[in-house]
Amino acid sequence: DRKVPFAETNQNLQEYKFLQENMQNDSLWKLLMGMRACGLKNDALMETFYEIVGANYKSKGDYAVYVFHDRYDIPVKGTDHERQGESEKMYEYLICAICPVSGDYEPGDPECGFLFPAFMDESAALNYIDIYQADMNHPHIELLEMLGI
């Protein structure tokens, strides 16, 4: 969903840094790195991720968890900000959107989600994640706790 990566920065979309101890062993950060590396094609990693979300996410009703993988060619620009031919850098990322679903399982707008890794200085900041919260007055703190933020 476009609401997650294109939300108003510093309002609904906030950047968080993973603590070093939360980037080791069996961390969710390592799981996200594996999901990103395989392009979401490893069923065991995906099942583990969905189980973690299901065990921790608090919702008043039914919800769906959507995870997308994509790559973005980072344009090379000169000092005049004009594009300079082919890109040499690639930004590979995951978007997760957690959405309520109606009785016929139609997804609504995301309640929360994330963009991993964060995009900083025209590259992937692997130790940062952008967290989306639709309602900043009632954020899903369990998402932050689950990620170890």
C-alpha cells in the first residue's frame, strides 16, 4: 500500500534505529534481512514472520498482513541535479502493511506497517527502519516491541 512508504515523514512515518543487540542471533532484524535477500521466496522465513506478527499484533478485529519486495534504481545525478545515465546503485526493500479486513476479507487502509531498510543518503540504511502508524494517538506499540525498537 502506498500509504506506508509515502506517509508524512516525522508524523505517520518515523525512522527508528535498531540497537546493536537487536541485530544479532535470532532477531527479527535477521529475519527481515533474510526475507529481503530471498525476495520473499523462502516459505519458512515468511511463515516465521507471519507467526511472530500473529502472536504479537493486537487488533480489535480481523486483519491481514501484506509484505512486498521491490528494488529501486537510484538515479545518478550530477551537481546540476540532472540525471546522469544508468544507475549504479540499487535500493532493495520490503514494505509491510497491516490492514483491517471486512467480513468478505476486503482490506482496509493500513493501521500500521514498515519500510525496511530505511532509505537514507541515497542508499539502504540497513540498521534503520521506517515505521508507519495511521493513528499517532493510538499507535501499535507492539510493532515497535516486536521489532526490538
